[in-house]
Amino acid sequence: MKNKNKNINKIALESLSMDLLRVAIGLNRKSFNNADRFLKEAIKRKNEVNNLLVKPYLRKILQRIENLEKSDEIKKAEDSLMYSTLIRNYCLKFL
């Protein structure tokens, strides 16, 4: 059962990473509607992650994702790209 939960978490985290990457790319291309759509998807995906199975530093990153909506476009793009990379690296190392 533990491996099943771990696999579900891995899929959710990898999908979250891709959604955040798409936010950053959309903002870079000035496609704001596209970026907003993927940010909403990322927030939904974040809620699918079982926080009890991830390390504390990743929990902090996951909590900051919802704050991206309040940021200006440049900070949102930079933070989305950074969070995407950190989450992807976490998946590669720990899952």
C-alpha cells in the first residue's frame, strides 16, 4: 500500500512540475490566459499530493504555490520555473 501511495504522489508531483513549467513558458511568451489556466491546474494538482509522504522543505514549496496568483508576471514566471525545477529534482532523487 505504501508503494501505491508513493507512486500516486510521484505522478502528482511530476504533473505539478510540468504545470508550473507551462506557467513559466506561457508568461514568457506573453500568453497570460494560458499561464493562468495552467496555474489553476497546478493548484488543483498540489491538493492531490499527500503532504505526509514528502520532506518538510517540499511542503514549504507546495504551500507557496498558491501565492503565485498574487505575484506580478515576472516574479510569477521566475518562481514557477524555480518551483518546477525543485519539484522535478525532488522526484528524481527521492521517488
